[in-house]
Amino acid sequence: MGRWTGEPMIRGDTARGVAMTTASAPTITQEQVDFYHENGFLLIPNLLPDDVLQALRDETDRIVAEAAGLTDHNAQYDLEDSHTAEEPRVRRLKSPSTHWPFFRELAQHPVLMEVVTALIGPNVRLQNDKLNMKAAEYGAPVEWHQDWPFYPHTNDDLVAAGILLDDCYAINGPLLVVPGSHKRKIYDHHHPEGRYFTGAVEPDEFDWDMEKDLVALEGPAGSVSFHHVRTMHGSALNRSEIQRRLLLFGYAAADSWPIMGLGPQTLEQYWSFMCAGEPVEQPRQTEVPAYLPLPASPKQGSIYENQKTVKNRFFDTYEDRRKG
């Protein structure tokens, strides 16, 4: 198949704080909850209040500007392959809630928590976060994948919330999802020969119709998408003149424990990322198949680096485009 061208959570004010007000009307309906469980995704237009959206944009612009002078990736910034110190091109902000207090507070905003608790239960922990930039004209694609193989847990009550910082259209690299794929198998995300983890599914393993089975999660800035940890998704190169920035908060039910362990975190640090409800010390184990992200990819640092090791790409890259 050819390529498709198409620390603790902060509670209270901070120097660049998030307004924690929310509308009195329900943020999510039972019909939307049912839709999510049936299809593995949900899009709620204009969910984030305008003042919070503007604060998010301002904070993002400030942080990206600080990348000037960088010559390589670091713990905070993932850079485009075409990045130079003179012309900075940031591809991703890594774990922003760990580095910048604004994001720690935003992750538990009431409008987000109302939806997330409706989808995965009352006790919620922030599992991961990142801000994918998808800059105009060169914003990198993300190959087809499920989040689950990156961080398998004792159960699959995990959901990613994607906040659109910009208006998102078909032309500027929207997140693409395969409805119902969260109920299918866990796809192999390993190199077919080297058997190391690549973070992507090989195109010859696709069992969905690229013409009929895809949904593009388009919407105005401030809209928020939610997708299940097992939902197949990806996004193409941004060929347009419109940037598409997407802040992703990955949430887990508190009784869903990571199979790979806590990593460098202490248990106290682990629980400090609770966003709603209370910690749950007893893991809930369900019969969910899982691959481990091992052996590790030869390229580390982000999904973009992992996916450079895939045998066959599906989406064109900026370098492909430059070569004609």
C-alpha cells in the first residue's frame, strides 16, 4: 500500500494561572458517553473557555520562543528534522505538565474532568502529556498507531484528551481515527524483521478501508477530542499555511496500573498526578491483550524518533515533499 499524501498537580493560582470557572450546563451527555464507548472517540466543539484557550496559546508561544538557539532535542523540546538554531522549529513540547506549572493546572480543569470522569470513572490520574505542534507547511506526520502498546496497564480505562489550539481543517493535518478500532485486536507495533518497537503499524497490517473507515477530528480552536487508548489513529504532514497545535493529556483510571512499573517515580510522585477523586491502591485487572514496547526502538526521545525506524511509512514526510 502506498503512502497517503493527503511534580504535584497544582491546585490554585499560578503566575500564569488557568481560570477554573466552568459553565453550569452539563458538559457531556449520556448520548455522548455511549457514542464514545461504541466508537472509541468523541469530539466536543468549543469545550475550552475562550479565556483559557487564549492563556494556553500565550503560554505556548512563550515557551516555543525559548527554543531559539537550541541545536538538539532535550527533555523539554522535540525538534523538527529541519530545525536550526537560527530558525527554530519545535515539533513537540515533551511532558509540559512536568516542566511548566500552567499545564499542570490545566490538566485538571473542570470542563475536562467532567468529561473524563464520565468516560473512565471518578478517580483519574494524569498518565502523560505532550503538545504536538504540526507547524504550517512542514509539521511532521504521525504514523498509524494505538497508544496502548506504548504504556500497557492492568486495564484499558485510559483516554487521551486533545485540545485544539488552532482551527483544525482537513488541510492542516487533523487527527484521524478509525471508529470502533478500540474493540479490535492490539496491532503489532514492532519492526517485522528486527522485532524492535517502532511505535507504528506497518501498512500491510491495515485491515480497515482508508476511503470509508476514517474520521477526521476537525473543529474550531478550543474544541477537545477524546480517544480511547486502543483507538487506531494518526495524522498526515501539514501541507497547508495554517498551523495545527494539539495539546494531549493522557488520563488513566486510578485503578489502572502501568505494567512496565512506575519508572523513576516514587509512589508519592506517582499519586501526585491525581486530577480527580482519590488514589486506588488495588489494581483492577481485566483481560486485555497487550504488547510491550520492547525491545526498545533504536531511536528514543519521542514517537517521531521511534517511528523513523518503521520499515514502511504510510504518510509522506516534509523531506519526501522537498524531494518532489
